[in-house]
Amino acid sequence: MASAELLTSLYGDQHRLCPTPNSQHSLVLSREREIDLFELERLCDAVGWSRRPLRRVRKALQHSLLRVGLWRHDPRMPKLVGFARCTGDGVVEATVWDVAVHPLYQGAGLGKQLMVYVLDQLRSMEVDRVSLFADPEVVAFYIAQGWELEPLQRRCAFWYSP
Amino acid sequence: MASAELLTSLYGDQHRLCPTPNSQHSLVLSREREIDLFELERLCDAVGWSRRPLRRVRKALQHSLLRVGLWRHDPRMPKLVGFARCTGDGVVEATVWDVAVHPLYQGAGLGKQLMVYVLDQLRSMEVDRVSLFADPEVVAFYIAQGWELEPLQRRCAFWYSP
């Protein structure tokens, strides 16, 4: 078990240890530890997302309201196994994007702990309302965590740059 | 008819004159002219939105990616008659919020021109994708302008701060 001092030095003051059924490794949520773009790309590959140019990903992360990594703890080289980020004004609105947990780490409740952490961070900013766009296969996942589907019969609409 | 110099001094380089059937007054879109919070509150009252604390609205505007006003031109005191804003990272994602046109100015195609202006500004930033949440009564409005409703069967979900 890593010491609290070591974890704080690696993952920042706001880090949170994730309880998992597998006690072989520690998993840590952090909004402070910097995300390596190549590691993030490998994670996105593993969950089957299409690639984006790294310089655009870098800028998108820089301009996000919140970036959260889920790390498999290793004192020398923590491994990124989950991710989520938010855009928004940080007051009235925040929107969650790019929620991913590596397939090898799915099924252990880590996605839920990642979302709880994200909402706790947004709550500490006193954001009024958080929104997201749920793919069909994860709608039930979000509803089970207290998200309201299409309140007031709102529908989501997208416009894609030509 | 106001001179281009006067319009630029009042509304900035990026302003756009709106063609309207009523030639009595000029209507101008601007992302640069500063929005007065009290005027914005009166506009939101006119369209029937619930009020928010002004200090939070100020902060939300400051942290928005884009703020657009629709102004009835007056050389001394332009009047705010429409509004929209976006949050986002300005690269991959942008989300449109708080689209409003004063009831006295509705029905003249101004909402559409406001949205075209917003998308043109986002396109100039090279944003990949723009999203919004449409109330039932404006879903057809957005579809008519090329927005795609719930692509890939995505559903919107909201979480409200307790």
C-alpha cells in the first residue's frame, strides 16, 4: 500500500483512491496529475475511438474546465486506465465528454467511481447543472447514477463542421 | 443608414448587419460589444426565463467561449434584443446555450441569422462539432438549419446540483 505522501506527490491533493475487488493494484483518481497525450491516445485506441490530431487534443485539454485521469498506481510509472473531461463555464453549465475506462479494467465499478469523482469536483465549483450526451449502450448506466434523461423533453442536436 | 465606421466602433470588426423586412431600424449581430448584465436580465425576463444571480451570470459569461448579442442599432444606446452563448474547448467541442430573441423581434428570421452567425464564428475557430439541447418547440427550427437530432441515437442527460 502506497503512503498518502507518495500518492499526493504523484496525484495531487485532490486524488481519491478507488476501492476495487482486486487488491493487487491501487487505482487512483486525479484531476491534477498531468495527462500524457500518447497515453491518452493509447487509451482511446483501446476503447475503439477514432484518433484525433495530437495538437488539437492538447489544445482541447488545455481549454477544458476539468480533466480527470484514473491511474493504476505505480511509484515509478502510473498507467492511465481511465479518463473523463468537462467543458463549461464552471458556474451555470458543465458538460462531460470522453468518458473512458480501459476494457481490462471495466466491470469493477470504476466508471461509476470516475463519474462520482467528476461530479464531486464540479459540485465543489458550485456548478448548477451538468449535461452529457449518452450513447445508447450507456444510457442505463447514467440513469442508475441519478442522471435525468431528456428533462422537459429536451433533445440533443449536433452540427458537424464541413 | 449608419456608416460602417460607426457600426465598427460600436459593435467591433466582426459585426454583421441583419437584413430584415422592417427597414425602420438596423439590427446588428456582434460577438465583441460588451453585454450589459441588466439588459440581458431584461431580455431573459421578456422571454420568460427564470432569473439567476447577476454575479453568477457575470462569471458564466466571462468563462464562455463565445457571447453574441443581437442589437437594435442606435448611435447613442443600442438595445439588446437577442443573445446566444457557447461553452466548449474551442477545438473539438462547443455547446450553444441561452439562445433568445425578444418576442417583439421574433418571426423575422432573426433567430436563424443569430445561429448562422454563431456557427460562422465557431467555424472560424475550426471547432469540429457543435452541440445544443433543444426544447421541444424549437426542435424543428434547428433541424431546418441542418442540425442533426440525436446522431447515433445519442440521448441527452442532465444532473442538477442539489
